[in-house]
Amino acid sequence: MKTLLPTSTAGSLPKPTWLAQPETLWSPWKLQGDELISGKQDALRLSLQEQQHAGVDIVSDGEQTRQHFVTTFIEHLDGVDFENRHTVTIRNRYEASVPTVVGPVSRPKSVFVEDAKFLRQQTNQPIKWALPGPMTMIDTLYDAHYQSREKLAWEFAKILNQEAKELEAAGVDIIQFDEPAFNVFFDDVNDWGIACLERAIEGLKCETAVHICYGYGIKANTDWKKTLGTEWRQYEAVFPKLQQSNIDIISLECHNSHVPMELLELIRGKKVMVGAIDVARNEIETPEEVAATLRKALQFVDADKLYPCTNCGMAPLSRQVASAKLKALSAGAAIVRNELINK
Ligand SMILES: [Zn+2]
């Protein structure tokens, strides 16, 4: 990226009401068959246009092509039975009924590659595509086959690598792996989680990112955040090893969170997508608030490596709020960009 402080979003944006129920996670599609395919493409066009109008530099599909950031990918795999469900506790936080791994997992055909090609046709801007990370995938399933979280994660890493290579060939500039589980299972992250992620990016020439956040603004997450105390030092446990990893970019929650900004020093040298927009509240940040978060981050991230971003996806927000927050992000980044240029 030649632009200084290029903006992007962590991932999802709200869907139009005719495609899925707004302000709802896991909302079922309102269309079917061919209508659903063209409906998703229309929604992708709209979402892209919203990002462009807001001045976002690195654009995405706004995750209009998926119902959920993890399960939609898993639905396309063999070895997982969606009828056979078990209740598990996701990220030690909330209970959910999840599908069961009943045999060897594999990817019979690509999952998002056609969607990525479609996005590529719509714009010459750099594009980012999100995939779930291996550790977050295993945490969203009941495993009756491998009986080992680590073994299953390695299998998913191989599958993700196949998908990522095809996304790269489709013209994706940055492939992002969403790993909120990295904020919870610290020992596993250090023992094999980061190694699995490196397996998922093996051989890629495009840029790679890992997104680690404190989750969408849903009740289970906001309740959990209340138990974390005044200083959130979770990142501290995984940053040293991430700094040593092959991942190019680390996407983090920074605005309104209790993460001490100096923790970013632990990943000095990496590009950092700094979350400067809170996705857990409807109040719109002022450009000055965004700028203040970015300035704080600049103490620990070199200017050419700082990518202003949102804390997490904005799927659960209204379209109006999400759109206003995107504009605030661009305006805030512009303030700091000018300061840097005029220095
Ligand atoms: Zn997130």
C-alpha cells in the first residue's frame, strides 16, 4: 500500500433487509437458489459502494456472501454433519448448538473463490478477504472424530491453505484469518495455534492478516468484557510469538477497549490494523476521537505500518450507523495523515 494510513474494516457490514433480517447474527437468508446468488452479488455491490463512498481504501465484500463468519465456511466441507448437533461453550463464554465432526474433514470444492472473483471484477482498489482461523473453527464444532483439538486444527489449516491459494489467484490482496479464539486459549495459541495459522498461509505471496478481537457487540461478549477488569492484557500472552510469526498484519481492537496501547510495542515491526471504531455501541465516533486513538497507536506502531480499522465486524449494527462509523474512520484517518505529511 502506498497510501499512508490506509483504512479498512475488520470484516462484516450490515446486510440489506431484503437479503437477511438486519441487526441479527446468524440471520437466515430471505432468498433461495439463483435468486440468492444474484441477491448476494447485489448486496456485495451495495456494500462495496458504501465503503467507497465512505473513502475506505482497502475494501471487502462486507461479508455479504456469508451467513456467519465461521459456519458458512464449514458448511462447505465434508466430514461435518449439520443435522447432528451438540451444545458446546464457545470461547468459554456462551453456549451454542453446533454441528458435529463425524469423519475426516476435506474441502470438495472452493468456498468463496467465485465471490472473490466477483468482488475483484467490481473494483481496482486493494481487496481483503476474511476466512475463519483454524482455532476459531474448532471452537465452533463438536468433534466426534479426531477427539483432539490440535489434530482437527491442523486439518483445517491445510484446508484453509487450499482456499487461500485460490483466493490469491483470484486477485485478493490481503487474506485475513479471524481468530478471536487467540484471545482466550493462550497456552494452545503458543503451543500450536500460531503454527497452524502459519500452515494456513504457507506458500502465499499476497499479504496475510490475523484479526484478534473481543467479539461482536452482542450480549454474551459485552457481559464477558465486564469480567475482564480495567486492564485487558490478553494480547500480551500471544504477541511475542505472533511478532516472530510469518503473518504480515495483525488486526486488533483498540478503541474504547481497555487494552493498554503500549502492548502494541510487543509486535513492533508488524503492520497493525488498529481498531479505531467501537462496534459494540451505536454512538458514532467523532473524527477527532478516531484520530486520538490513531495518535496513541502511533507511539508504538511505525506510521507506514499503521492501518486504521474497526474493532470488529459491524454486521449487528444498523446500516445507517455502520455507514456513519465508516465515514468517521476515514475522516479521523485523514486528520492524522495530514499531521504526518505536514510534520
Ligand atoms: Zn472481530
